[in-house]
Amino acid sequence: MQNTNIYFQQREPSPLRQIWLHMNANPFAVVAFYILSLSLLMMLLSPLITPFNPDAQFSDAILQPPSWDVSGEIRFLFGTDDLGRDILSRIIAGSVYSLGYPVIAVFIAAVIGVSIGAWAGMSRGVQSSTLNHMLDVILSIPSLLLALVIIAILGPSLINVMLAITLVLIPQFIHVVHNAIYDERYKEYVTASRLNGVNRWYMLTRVIFPNITSVLVMQTTFALSTAILDIAALGFLGLGVQAPAPEWGTMLARSLDQVYLSPWMMILPGLALFLTILSINVLGDSVRAAIAERVRNS
Amino acid sequence: MIRYTLRRLTLLIVTLWLLTVFLFSLNYFFPGDTLTNMTGIRASDSLSYQLAAEARGFDSSIFTQYLRFLGHFSSGDWGQSLTTQRDVFKQLLPLLGGTLELSVLAMLLAMVIGAPLGLYAARQQRGAMDRVVMGVSLSAYSVPVFWLAQLLILLFAVKLGWTPISGQLNPLFNIDVQTGSIILDILASDNPYKSAALADAINHLWLPVIVLAIMPGTMLMRITRNSMLEVLQQNYIRAARARGLSELRILFRHVLPNAMQPVVRQLGLMFSILMSNIIVTEVIFNWPGLGSWLVKSIYERDYPVLQGGLFAFATLILFVNVVVELFHAWRYPQVRKELYAEH
Amino acid sequence: MTILDIRNLNIELETDNGPVRVLDRFNLQLAEGEIHTLVGESGSGKSLLAKAILGFINPRWKITADRLWWRDYDLLALNNAQRRLVTGRDMAMIFQDPSSHLDPNDKVGPQLCETIPSGELTGIYLKRRADRQTRAERLLHRVGIKDTKDVMESYPHELSEGLAQKVSIAMAIAHNPKLLIADEPTTAMEPSTRAQIYRLLAKLSAGQGMSILMITQDLTAVVPESQRISLIYCGQLMETGPTDDVMQAPLHPYTDAMLSMSLFNQDTPVKTRLPTLSGAIPTLQHMPIGCRLGPRCPYARRACVKQPELRKQQHQQFACHYPLREDSEHE
């Protein structure tokens, strides 16, 4: 490439841009990004774009196979279920439950968890390693089990599931942020800025936080896929979002008895769930790789 | 190492104690009568209810109640089921065996498949096989276990008919439940059709084991591959090459042991994920284990059973985690140094 | 007798901005049993040279040379396996952070034992194992470690850097190499430990005729036992020659600058500026053409945009168009 300016200057792209470039270089990450954006868009527009009311029952078209099947109908692109409800509409409407609610739960948990974790990491009192190890041990209990207990206390319903998932995610965020800050706060660069006399708020937001973004990104994607999986698993077990709602896990549970007759009822919602989680994981993975590479190069 | 072990064990005991406090308070949180939640004796059965109330110290302060609860709990009196009126603790042991059988087999399968594939991928770094292995592992890691189970059932049980859809053993074989682990039970029994029963049990067993092994297996694959690549770049490997050691010797003496370190560290996490999956998988395959028992108890609001299942699960996971950590610290001594340096 | 002969060695790295020549027409001759010191600032390519000799070659490097000979072997003509056989047998290397070059999860004893070549052991398995053990202890004794049992039972993280470096030296000399490359072996050590290590290396060289290529950052670290010295700047050889000649009567402006920078002159008046070269070391992407010292050299003239040939004046060799002293009769 010919340089038109005489004084060749090598420009380093900004950190965010570097991550973006790195991700763009990975075709899987780009595909994952589009899939995730598409499903988020689908979720936001779901009341407008569902071809039918997700709860409407077509008594003339019960257990209709998908349209690409010989006996399928183009009216019901993905076929219908055992009550004659359009599966495409239900999948689109279900994204609100299976993607929208987890996003909200993760957001709330992140806000609460990061604040508490940051506070705990910055203050001296809460740094007892025993407490920390204890948190370590308690967090080894899977989130689904804890959510099950909370559901057992509160009873199954949408609100309670949200509550359970949020409550379960908060300690994870606290733990991760606390540990990350704890690891950073005795490094030389932090000591240096402490000696420069910066106040604690500045230290937290400008000095430490930029250095733990990769941890935060990883934890957020991890929490999001956990939340989606757990909400779907609870729905599948019949302990989450209750039956008429088109939640993907609940749809899968319903298909359990129908799997001989109409496998599409099981395959399609599961595929939606799988693609969503996969794209989140791929994105999280490549963002993490990009950040790691940036750190290594600098 | 002794100091470290003692510290870990103390921590385990303290955590278990906290768990009992949590279980005790759960009885108050659950809807319904506290004593019924705790013992499984309904108020309608007034005589035993009175006796239980007395034994549990329900006329005195909450501390006495907790102490009595702890006493009963530690002596194996976990109450009785609200639905079947059977003793929770006695019911639990065979179910624990069933769950352990599934999880141990799945973990073994995951290790046998995951670690070598990870090593293979690391050998072919950035090659086609590496990408394929990593892609497959990331996808398999994202499959919800209940969907995967259904897909495999659809394929192997419904379409191909290779295996029964659910259950543990054909009930015709009439094997006495002793340990709960079906293979051990069959081997211990004196059934005339032992080998047929064993074949049937394995026929029931392999599908859930594969379903369960996929997630930890793919995790293992990724971790092994990444840590292999990491270790291969380390100074001490280059130094070993400079010393003229043979490539094989470097691989087995220096690369593999060090590459296995992050793998060992993650085993606890993998086991937790496996336990979370086992709850769902047991429900799908109708496997008589802790998970399906726990979920059923939630459906039926059978709180004594719920507590028992919860405690068993939590203890199992904590115990495995502590064992893994102890092994890790024993095998990789520089970890201990880091831990001490904290103080 | 010259055992290592390097003529016009080039190493190019592939980077995102095209190839970068990190070692540019480098020359080095090493005689048997001599200690040769290679002085260069960080990033001057001296560690890369060591790696190129030993054959730790990254596929992204392009190595060309008129001659890269080790005794009777043309190293560039050998394939990887043959080359590892030769270098593994005849050469050894010690590094600047010794403890990171020991396997952290293995005790020192077994690591030392496995470097003892099995060809030199005879007898059944148990006897060989015992022999290994005693030989390892003897090696540790030779590098000046007294409580050998203790050290052999330790993990690398339990050793001090000085001790770890002694252990690495013991490993390096386990198979009696002909050449030992010491890449800044004492950077992170205290002066007394540093002196110990240098004395040890000098003794080993004298005792068993082992050549040592000592790589270091500054001229003050050049040991008195060093017979020859080479200065490298940004991948180009500046000057080479017998240590005393070069130190006392440098011919190359760079050597001169290094000497006046590093030797703290007692009769420098108070509050004068310490002598330095102006400017900074250029980054790899922005190497000047010709003599790379050019922009910083106080004597640079127009001709310096062409790379000077290596010239010889008495025992010293240098690459400069305008040396400090022109030897008229030789000219």
C-alpha cells in the first residue's frame, strides 16, 4: 500500500476498535453477532411480527408438520402443535420470555452485583480470605439447584422465576468483581495512582475498571447464557413460566409426550434456544480472545 | 500440606454447618406448618404431632429448636416424606447411588473423550482439525441438556430403536435395590439371569451417560487444548528443548503434567455443571436418582424430601470440590505457596 | 580453532507491517575455549541470535546466512531433528530468569537427573538410577552448592534466583557442552551473587575448555576473563575484537559512546551532563537505512546511509566509514 503522507505514522486503533476489528476477522463471531442482533430485534418486535396470535388455536390444523414437509401448509411455516397453535408465532413470542427476561435479570443482577462487588473490593474490611473462600465454596453449588429452592419457597410463576434467577446471579457478579478488583488493587500501577493522590471513586472508575473489563464481559456473557438456560430448564421442569405462555423451555416440555408424533415441536424451539445460547457463547468467547490478545500485544 | 488440608476441612465443616442453619430456616420459609415441613408429620395426626413438637423443642426458643434440629439431623432422622410417609434418609441412600453411578460414568467418559481430543487439537493448532474440534466443542457446550437428551432419544430410541426411552432396568428382572447403582446391584444379586440383566442395564444406561458427558467433555476439551498451547510456549519447555531432552520425554514429563493443572482446577466446576444437568436428565430419563426425586418433591410440596435432596446434592458437590482442591494443592505445590502468600 | 562461524546472518520477522530485519549481516566467530561477550541494548537482537544458533526457530522468521557453521556442521543445511541432535549434544544455554526455565511442578532433583545423558550410564536400571543421583549431586557440588540433598528435594519456586541459576548451570553442563550461551544470566541478581556466577562460569570455561557466549546489556558487566567482545546495535555488528583492545582503544563511535556512558568517570566536573547518545533507539518498524546508528551518531556523514563493510585494523574489526582512529599504513 502506498503511503501518501511522507511522514509515515503508525496509528494504533482505539481499544474498543481493536476488539471490534479482531472480532470482524473471525467469521463465526460475525455470524453470531448477526444472529444475536436478529433475535434481539425479533424479541423487541414480537407483538408486531407474529403471523398469528401465539395462543390462537386452529382446530382444523392440529399437529400440522412444518411447511417443507409433504403434508405441511405454507400458512403455518413451522407447523402447529397439539392444540393447533402456530409454532412460528409461539417461537417469536417466546423470545420475550426466553431472551428478554434473562437480559433483564442479568442487567439487574449486574447492576446490584457489580456495585456490591466493587464496594467490597475497594473497602478493606471485607477482604477476609476466609469469607472469600467460603463464597468460593458456596458458589460451587449450581445455580439451577439454588433457583429450584427459591421456586420451592415462592411457588412457580414468571415473577418468581425472575426473582430466583436474579438472586442466584447476584453473588456470582459480586464474587467475580470482588476478586478482580482484589487482584488488581495491589498491582504497581494502582499503587502509583494512589500515590498520585487520586480519590477512590476516580481510582475505581478510571484506574481499575478499564483493566477488569474482560472479566466483566466474560461474566456477563456467562451470566446471560446461564440465565437463559436456567429459565428454560425451569420452564422445562414445569417450575418456571407457566403453561400457556410460549416460553421455549415450556414448549420443549410439552413436546416430550409428542416426540414420536411430531418431532418438529421439539426440534424447532430447541433450535431457537440453541442458536441463541451458541451465539452468546461465541460472542463472549471472541470478545474475551480479543481482549486477551490486546493485553498480550501491549 | 497438613496445614492446608486442615484449613480446607475446617472450611468444609463450617460450610456444612451453615448449610444446616439454612435448612433449618427453610422450614420457616416454606409455606405451611413449620413442624410439618421439618418432620413430615401432619397436624391431623395429633398424637405424633405433639410428640414431635416436644422432641423438637417447639415450646422453647428458636435456638433450642435449632439445636434439637441439628441433633435429629445429624443422627440421620431427616423426617418422613409427606406423600409416602417413608423415612427420608433411608430413601435417599439408594437414590444417591443411582445418581453417583450416572455422574461417575459420565465424568469418566468426559475425561476419556475430552482430554485426548483437546491434546489432539492443540497438536494441530490453527489447522483444520483444531477448528473443527473447537467449533464442535463450543456448540456442544451451548446445547441445552434437555434438548440434547430429547434429540438423542428421538434418534436412538425412537427412530433407530437401539435403546429404551427411559428407566433404569426392565422391572421383570426384579433386582433388589441395595446400593442404588444398578450395575453394582446386579453384580451383588444372585439372580439367575445376571448377564441378561446386566446387558439390559447397560442398554438403559449408555444414552443418559452420553447426554451427561457431552458438556463436561467439551469443556475439558477446550481447557486441555488452551492449556496445552499455553504450556508449550513456556520458558521451561524451551529450556528443556535446549537441554536436548527427547520430544517424547518433554511431552510426558513436562508438558502433560503442567497442562493438566488447569484441567484439575476446573474439575470441581465441571462436576457442578454435571450435577445441574443431572437433575434435568434424570427427570427426562425417569432415572431413580436424587435429581428426579428432588424435582418430584417440589411438584408435590414434599418439604422434608426437598430438604434431604438439597442437603445431599450440596454436600456431594462441596465434598467433590474440596477433594479436587486438595488433590490440586497436593499435586501442584506452587499453588500452596500462592495461597500462603495471601496472608 | 574457530568452532562457531557466522557470516552475514540475516533474520527477518514477518510483522503486520511487512518484514522487519532484526539481525542485519551479522558476523561472529568463536574459538574453542574462549569467552566471548556480546554487548547490546535491549531489543538489539542479541537474544534472537542465541535462539538462531540453538535452533529455536519460529516459522515466521526468515533466516539466511552466508555461513552458519558449528564445527563441521552447516546448521542451516540440517533438518530440525538433526539440528536438535547436534545442538542438544554440543550446546547449552542459561537464561536471565532461571526459575521460569525450570518446570514448576517437578522437583529439582529429577529435572537435573534427566539431563544426564543416559549413554554415559551402564548397568541395570537400579544402578543407573543411583548413578544418576550421585552424578547429579556431583554436578551441584561443582557449581558450588553445598547442601545438595536439600536443593534436589526442592521445587523451583522454593529456590532463590541465584540458586536457581546455579541449578540451571549444573543442568547446562551436565552433558559437557562445547558451547554455553549465557543470556544475561545475572540480570535480576545482587552484585555478590552476580560475581559468584561469573566466577563459576569462568572457572568452568577454563577447566573443561568450554566456550561461552556471554550476552549482556552493558559494558560494565564484561568479565575480566572474557577474551573477545562484540558490540551490536539494532541488529548490526558495530565492533568486535579482543576485549582489552576494544575497551582501551575503541574504533567505532558506538563503542566509544558506550564506554563513556558506562564508565563513571571520576574526573568529570560536578554538574556536567553525563555523556549520552542523542535520540532514542528506533523501533523495529522504523529502522534507518544504511548504518542504523546513523541518526544518533555524532560523526555521521552522508556516506553513512550506505551500510559500511566490516573492516579490519590490527586485531579489531568494525563496521564504520569514519572510525575514530584511521590506521594510515594499513590503509
